[in-house]
Amino acid sequence: MIKLEGVKKAFGTQQVLDGVDFHVPEGHSLVIMGPSGSGKSVILKHIIGLLNADAGRVSVMGKNVAELDRSGLRELRRDMGYLFQHSALINWLSVFDNLALPLRETTKMSNSEIRARVMHVLDLVQLSAAENKLPSEISGGMQKRVGLARALVTEPNIILYDEPEAGLDPEMSASVSHMMRELKEEHGMTSVTVTHSVSCALTVADTLAVFEKGRFLISGPPTEVLNSKHERVREFLGAQLD
Ligand SMILES: Nc1ncnc2c1ncn2[C@@H]1O[C@H](COP(=O)(O)OP(=O)(O)OP(=O)(O)O)[C@@H](O)[C@H]1O
Ligand SMILES: [Mg+2]
């Protein structure tokens, strides 16, 4: 469903992705962990076509993302939700309109259908009461959940989560992780998640991969990776496991 083959990306002299390969089959959940600044968000941006690789190939549902034209990209983004690391809400639009926008842009839904869909996803993230508020009038954690609702609003088959737990209290963070797992189990959602939280990774991952210096150090079933003898992997994950 999502395939990266030999993907390389440099910014100036900094080689951020140095031959990245992975395949996420339909219904599968890949979780990526790794140090801050290593390039995890850059990987997600290649999958959704916000960045193009210098070399290698990124394909989603059989299509080479770099070769899509505007309408191809629009179609891709309707099928793929993206929870941005920083919620990236439009600050002059209400919560309701932030969520309605992708539906107005990518579907022919009527206003009443849009209202029903938006209220449904707002309810999922327990924010129905915030529909008329501006992003600046709600807390950071609430903005994050609106971002999640926006990623879900087009009912995508694939979802990319960039630090879904960041800025949430432990209870809300656990509830978001469980929602992610339910989306996978009940709707067969395919996903790639970037997180710094081992507990989020354990809740949602079929495959856990650790990324550093442009490449994956290890990837496999989460318990295997957490118990790995790989020195650098132990050092990195150990900080949270102690
Ligand atoms: N558009 C860009 N132009 C130039 N440099 C960039 C760009 N996007 C990312 N970078 C650089 O690429 C590196 C990786 O960035 P990225 O945002 O992927 O890190 P990350 O692994 O997601 O870190 P964090 O865990 O802190 O979010 C950083 O050094 C960053 O400065
Ligand atoms: Mg990031």
C-alpha cells in the first residue's frame, strides 16, 4: 500500500534520508521512533507528496507520488489523512470550518452531509462543544485533537500520524492511542505513525522501526525491537523503559 525504495533526501549538505526502504501492506500499522531532528517528519512528508525525493521512489496504492499532477495529489490527499506534528489549523476559521474545508475542497457533499460528518468526527475526539471556537480559543491538546479529527474527516484509507500523543495529558494520550488502534481493527486503516512514546508504539504498532542517521537501525514486531540487543537501539529506547 505504501512503499519506499532507496529514498534519499538532502537539505543543502545535510543528508537526512540516506536510502530509506519499507513497505506497509494494507491494514498494517508501522510505527517509527528515532531521535529528534533525525528525519521522521520528512519521511511522512514524502509519503503525502509535500516533499520529493532526490533519489528512489515513493509509491502509495501503486502510484509514484512524485509523478502525480495536481488532481492526482488532491485525490491522494483525500485517501490519506495527515495529522501534522503542529496541528496546522487555519487560525481564522472556526473548528467546524477547519474540518469542513477538506470536504468542501475534495468532495461534492451537501452542506447537511458535511455538517453530519464534521460533528461525527468532533464527537470521536470529544470536542463537539468546541465547533464554533477559533483554534486560538482552545488549548494545545484540544488543537491536537481537532487536527486528528481533520485527518479523519474525509474517511481516508491511510492515515499518517506525526506525534499524535504530543501535548496531550496521559489519559487523553492513551485514549488517542486506543482510537488509533480501533481505526485499524474496525476499519482496516493503514497507517504510519511517528512517536516518541513507547506506550503509544506498543498500542498501535504491527511493526516498530527505529530511524537514525538517514536509515532504519532495526524494524520488526514491537516486543522484538524493544528486547533487541542492538546497542544503539537499546540506548535510545532504554531511556524510556528504565
Ligand atoms: N523543508 C526543509 N528545509 C530544510 N531543512 C529541513 C526541511 N525539513 C526538514 N529539514 C531538516 O531535516 C532534519 C529532519 O527534520 P524532521 O522534521 O524530519 O525531524 P524529526 O525526526 O521529525 O524530529 P522531531 O522528533 O523533533 O520532530 C532537520 O535537521 C530539519 O532541520
Ligand atoms: Mg517531527
